[in-house]
Amino acid sequence: MYLQHFAKWHQRLLNAKLPFGSGVWDPVFFAQSQRMTPAELHRTVGAAVQAISGEWHLIAKAVRLLHVGQCDFARFTRNNLEESKQNAPEDLDEAACAWQRALGGARHGQGGACNSSVMSARAKRAVCESEILLQPFGEELQLFTQPPCSLRFYSNLLQLHATNCTGVPPRAVFAVCLGSQTCASVEAQPQWSELQEKLLPLLECSIFQLLQAARGHQPLCVADFPARNLRSDPSPAGLPWKQLGTEAFRQGDFWLAANYYSKWLEDLVEPSEKAIAHSNRAACFAKVKDFEGSMADAQAAKELRPTWARVWSRLGIAAEGLQDLKEAIQAYRHAVELDPSPEHLEALGAVAVHFDGEADVEKTNGDAAFAATPPNFGLATAFYTVAIALHPAAVPMKELEALASKEKNLLESENRINAEEKFREAVEELRQATASKDASEVAALYGNRAAALCHLRRWSPAVQDARMAVRLQRDSAKARCRLGVALLGAGLPEEAYVEFAWALAIDSHYSSARSGLEACLTSIPKWRSRMAQRSERLLQDRGRPRAFAKVWLISDLYYDHKANAEWCQDLDDSQFQDDVLIVAGNVADTLRSVMRGLKALKEKFRRVFYVPGNRDLALNASEVRTARFPDSIAKFLALLSACEEIGVEVFPGAVGQDVYVVPLFSWYSAEFDKRSRPDPNVGFDAQCVWPLDHHQLWKWMLKLNEAHLRLPYRGTVLTTSHFVPLTTLPYDSTGKQAQAMGCEEIEDQVRILRSSAHAYGHSSMRSLQVHGGTAFANHALGIASDENEVPERPLLLFDGANGVVKGNGS
């Protein structure tokens, strides 16, 4: 019976014209000769068989017979070997020689009327030396191929069970002989070669998987947990059937996984554990398209754990496979209500597309569940999902994505004037594409589902839905606010801040957006979303020899001026390739120009550290016209993200053994001016837009550094800020300029870090002074002109061989 089902399966395989190996199955030798681990072997078989579209129902029947049924080795031998024993020759040696001839001796037109595939040399040598006696068992299996062929099975099981076996007993060996009477002639050589090429590889890997007697002698699959040898342990009690099944399922060996889960199910007593076993086996049957078996197991699991979302998902998959749409919709509804995971949402939406319903009714039901007392956000999510699938709107998603990509490219265009004009055209096209009533209705559905998911704290799908709502309604403050809530819940306060800021830019009286923005301002200084990046930078060069560390300094680059850009390009291409550069702010006016300048320097130096300056954070006229940023904090956060993309560092990092560079974010304080009182009516940097009092901005900027002050630093610490940290350092004090020059609280953080040298900018006065044992250096490039003498190169701030440079090292 096993072989009949196997014949049907292989007939379909051959019709699919898939690449198929031959066979003597020596488990250890096969894995070694093919240079495949057992895990790789399982994956190879799984990948080859899974590629057969629509034929899994045949394999499922064989699986049920071979694995799930009560077929043991005794029944196998009784049904298949008894007949072979009766028909076997009395002279076993003669049988072995005949087998050898069938394997390798038969040539086209020689040695009989059948052409047979050549097996491994090791197997033939073993037969000649009478070490392994292979005998046929079962009936010859006819395969209806073109040309027709047949399979004959052999094993040495009788030899293994013989009582007169002396010496070291041989290993269990199974063989299959592929033969074709049609190809016995010389003229059929091409057909025979083609048949072997197509059929042999898959036979070698797959046919022994379906023979239960052979499967027990295969190499154990490589699992990710310690387990006893299944073949040597006579007691099945305590074996990790669940883990074995999980590993087999992960490797694509679904029929073996089903067998393991069946074994596990026999040992279970607890209903909750039984539900898991039934659910897992239902997944195996669904993978092999045995949806009846999958439905039975899923129903059993549901009876045991009706509040478990996964069993409802299993029911939905099985019902969908059985074309029971109504049952599938109902099952997926329950799954989403209990667990609105992205997988369940996607499955419900895919089935709901074919459901005969109305989007308005589903939305009304969703609103009712949302507003119920108590609210049922899971059920509301399910209703909104079906409503989205049923909505007749043809939302032009591809067009929206193309326009969004066009918009981004125009923002980074070289020709600013032409880009702005095309940008306005792209924005207008985007608005027209989303101005329809249908688009707004779909946006509302996505927004409502995002709100329900936020209440359920399912942040990842909530972010996806809120992004879709914003894409369809860019000027909706509510959609922006919902996206901000989802991002904040997902642990991304930097991205959430931008959305809350846009919501306030659209509606300045939106209290929810104001509360969200304040929450982001409180959360951002903790830098939890960038913890991994900070840790990686801190450890990057800790093992690099200190003597090879050189740190240079430049500030006030003004890269958007042609002469300054040429100065950067003229730096030596090889001199600084092993060195580090500190850029102390004021690189350029626009984000694009800042990135161009930093990229140019990154090509010259091994590593570049950067802190933004006031000019970097100003909203340039072109950025205002293109609505690039809602405010300067959004631009600040965009600068940090852009630096991360190009490999420029804004967080502390080791640059050598016991040598660290620590960037300090900062802003100026009016109290820095000791000659005049702060005037709230006097403002600086009018192009900077802040969501809080600009006279108190310095406190928030310094708070961004507090998490870095607690990191473990040993040895030499080099710090950098854009603004002046000491009133005793040179700067322009005419008028009220000192109120926008520096912040004395920067020095407090410098002292906490025990910095050996501090690099700063902003004052445009090059200087190198020592105060309190710390060297304070400013090496501003300034605007290159005939009146302004620019330095030839950056200032050498630290040399690993000599320590901090406290004189003119340039």
C-alpha cells in the first residue's frame, strides 16, 4: 500500500518535469559523500518536494499511512518481506552476484533485457566481498514515465536478523534499482541518460524518506538542543518529541514533524499541552495540503483551548483550503479578536476580499465595538479589517509610492531651483491622487484600525496602518497624531516627534498632539532606540593600539561655499586614512549640503565625529518651501539619522585603546553674557524654529548628553561641542553677541567626563588654550576668502604617541 501511493506521487513528480539520484542508502556514507549535513539533506528534500504545486494531497495520503497510522516495523516486514523470502534463491551468494549484475554489469544490449542505473562503488564492492547481502522485497513498482521504467527495492534486513551472523554486524542498507526494458537497446541511450538525469537525484533523497523501515536508519537531524540518540535508546519515554517536531517543521520535513507530534500527543495528559500538539500537527497537515486532517486536529485543539488565537487561525487555514469561505472568515475573525497580529490581519484580509458583504456595515460594527462599554478593540480590529478588504475604492498605491519616491529624489536634487518647481508639481499630483472620497474613507478605516491596535498595544501593525492613513491623508492632523502615538509606543520617539510636530503645524490647538510631542521631548534624551548603535560605537576600536590613534579637529566648515568645498576636496587622499576627525558644527545650511560635506570628509578620514551647529539646524528657505521639516528639532533628528546612514558618528566611541571621543550636544544660553542682562525680546537664529522657549533650549540639549556621561570611560577622553564652554575663551563680545555664543554648563559636563581636550566652534576664532588641565581648541575654517586666511589642514588635537597636543600641532 505504501508503494502504491508512492508510485502515484512519483508519476506526478515526473509529469512536473522536476530535476530528480540513485540509490543505495548508506546513511553515514551518503551524507559524507555528498558533503551534506543531515540538516542540509532534510532542507534539500523539503525544497525539492515543496516546489511541486498542487500535488501535496497525494503526499499527504502517503504521510498518513506511513507516519500517523499504526504501521510498525513488524507489519512492514510481514507484508513486504515474507513474499521476498519465499521467492528468494537458496544460494544467497548467487543472489548477491545477480544483484551486482543488475546494478553495474548490465550494459545496453548486454546481460539481460533490462537496463539498470549504476549504484555507488562502495555498495558494489561490499556485495562482492559478501559483507552486505541485499535481497529484494516487495513488488516491482512501475512508473509511467516516458520512457516507462520501474523501481525494485532491496535491503539487507534478513541478514541483520539472521541468527548465524558472525563478526561485526553490517549496517542496515537499503537500495533501489531503477530499470527500463525500453532502454535496453543502444539506440535508446539518449533516452536512458535523460531519464537518469531527471529521476535519480530526487529518488536518492526522497524515496527513503517514505520507507519507514529505512527512515529509522537515517542520520539524525541536527537539532538546536541536546537530545539522546533515538536509535540506541530503547525507551521512548521522555524523548523531546515536541522539540524534534519543531526542528523537523523548521527544516521543511512536515511529514516527519507530524510523526513526532503524534508521538508527543500519546504521552500528554494536560489539555493545554494536547491543544498545542494538535495545533502543531494541524499546521503540518496544512503544509502538505491535507486540509481534512488539518481541520480535524484544529477542531480538537479548539475544544481544548477555545481562547487561544492560534487554533482559530489553524481552523481558518483548513477551512480556506477546503473552500469553506464562511467558516474561514468566522475563524479568522476570532483569531484577530484574540490576537490581532500582522499574520492574522493579513490572513483575514486575504479571505475577506472574496466575502459577500458591505464595507459600511463592517465599519459600523467596528465603530460599535470600539465605543462599547467596555470596548472590544480586538473585535473592532476584525471588523475594520474586513471593511478595508471589502471597500470598493481603488487606492492607487503604486502611484502613491512612485510619487513619494519622486518627492524624495527631488529633495536631494542638485539643481535646487528646478527641483523646487518639480517638487511642487509632485506634491500637487499626490494631493490629487488622494483627494477622492474613496481615498479619505479608506484612510479613515486604516486610522480607526490603527487606533484600536494602539489600545491593544500592538504597535507594529498600528504603525503600518497609521502610515497608510498618513499616506492617503497627508494634511490630516488626526492621522499624523495616530502615527505619532503608534511610533511612540513602538519605542521610536524620534520618529514620533516628527509626526506630532506636523500635527501641530496643521492644527496648533490639537491638545493630543501637544501631549505626544512633550512625551517625545522627555523620552528622546534616554536614547533607548539607539542603545545598540551606542554600544557598538563604544566598543568599535577598543582593541586598536593607542599609539596609532590620531584625532584631528575642524569646525565652521561652511561647505555650501564653493571655496570651502574645494578646501575639503583638496585634503590629501592618503595622509588621514587611519585617523579620526572631529567636526564641531556649522557644516552647511541645508541637510543635503551637510551630508555632502560630511561625506567628503569621510572619504579622507577613517572615522568622523560630528555635532550639529546653529547653522546646521536653521530651516533654509528651500526647506521651508518644500515643507521638509516641521521645526528645527525635526531637522536635528533627521541629521542624526542621516549621519548614521553614511557612517558619521554622533555618539561616544572608542578610537583606540583607552581613547574615547564624546560628542556633546549643546545650545547657547543668554546668561553666558556677563556684561548685559538677558533680553527676552532679543533673538538670534531667526531661521531656527523651536517647539519650546528658545532661552531654555540649552537645558534640553545638555540633557541629551546625560545618558552618555554615565558610560564607562577609561584613559583619555576627548569631548566636543559646537558652542563655547568657557567665558575666558576668545569670542566676539560686541553688542549682545555673547548671549548667543556659548553655555557655561557645557564645562560641567566636560569636567564630569574628565576630558583631556575639548574641541568647540561657533566663535570663528582659532585658539588652543589650557584651563584646569584641559585643552580647549577651536580650529574654525570660516568662509574662505582673500581677507580670511584659512588653515592648510585640520588641527591635530591628539596623537597616540605623544598624547594631547597642547601647542600648535597643525
